[in-house]
Amino acid sequence: MIKVMRHHRSHSHGTASIDFYACQSGLRHWNGPYKVFSSLFILVLCLGLDHPWISVFVILTIGTVNLFGNRISFLNYFELLKMPFAFLLLGSAAVAIGISKQMVGQVFFSLGGWNFYVTKEGMLQSMELFLKSMAAVSSLYLLALSTPASELVSVLRSIHMPKVLAELMNMVYRFIFILFEVQREMRIAAASRLGDVDFKTSCCTFGQIGGNLLILALKKANTYYDAMVSRGYEGELLFWEEEKPIEFWQYLLLAGYFAVLVLARFCLLSES
């Protein structure tokens, strides 16, 4: 029964269950600073090596780690990638499309005296930008899906980040997911009352949900602050920290991944 409830929770919350995935990840007991450094190191390495095949390799390998190492299903991982995928696709399309009053480019159409065109160089540049950005997103998901927010706050404190910033980040992070859940329940309630039967009604429903969400956000902020005070909050959030030593093979794993990426980049340079 517990497994069924957890399964339902992971699907019902959608993108709001990232912290849930992090708590049940197979990499949950790895050292926190090691996970943060590895994710950021791979991200910087991908951007620095700057080659589409390197980006594809990072997307595939890190995606495999997210699926099997972080124990997230393909459908849930796809749901998490949908929003950045759509955003990056539109951004890459904007890079590929040029505007000119001259008739240039392989593909073009006119609108109001302006010509919208696409060149081969522009398409290649937009494709490289898209792949590089998706590789960066995959690297950040490696961190988000394996490191709970409380552990990330501990890592930030260990590098002497101001306490107030770390605590604000944690509280804002938690409260965003609370508002996600409230908005989801309000949207379901509105849909059950035919609040999205047509476009005009949907716009009205959207406005009402936005207004109600603001009021509920203020109420819940006061409620959660009172709950924190009743549990001994005195201006500083304290988290239980588990000791997680770094194994030697984990150093070798990161060094091996770095060596493979650099070697692949040199091979690609020699071929070109």
C-alpha cells in the first residue's frame, strides 16, 4: 500500500516532485559536495569543449544516470524535460531565423516588407546551441534529482555562503512546490465545474485562480511561519547532516568521464 501511495504521489505532483525523486534516488547517499562539484564540472566541461557530438554524449550518458542511478522512470524524466525542451527549441529557432529586407537564405517568406530567412550556418549554430543547452540542463538535473534541498543548503553553508541567503533559498524552494500543489488542486476543482469549457471561460478561470492563489499564498506563509516558530525556530534553520565519505572509485569515475570527453574532443578535432 505504501508503494502504491508513493507511486501515486510521484505521478500526481508532476514537476513538483523533484525533491521526492531526490530522496528516493540511488545516489542519495553519495557525498553532497561531490555531487554538486561533479554536476557543475560536467556542465562547464560540456560548454568548454563546445562540440555537438560532445553535447549528445553528455545528454545520453547523464540521461542514463538519471534514469537508472536516480531511479526515475522514463515518462517522469520526459515530463521534467518537456518545459526546458520547448523553451530551448523556441530559443534556438529564434537564432536560426534571420530578418532582412533583402532576398537571402535558403528558405524565406515575406511579411510586411521584411524577409524571414534561414541559412545553413544559422541552422547549424542553432542546433549546436540547442544540444549544448540540453546537455547543461541534463547536468543540472543530475544534481536536482540526486540532492535534496536540505543537503544542497548544507553544501552552500560549507562554502561559507551567507546563512540568510541559503535559508531563503530553501524556504522559497519549498514554498514554490506548495503553491504548485495548491494551484493544481484549484485547477482540478475548476475543471470539474466546467471552468475550461471554452476560451472565454478558461481566461476567466485563469484570472480567478491567479487572484485566489495570491490570497492563499499570504495565508499559507503566515501559517507555515507560525508552524516553524512553534517548533523552536529562532531565525536559523538547522538540518541534520549525514556523514557521506567519498569513495576512491568515485574519484576515478569522474576522472575517467573527464578523460573520455577530452579524448573524444581531440579525436573530433583531428578528423576536422
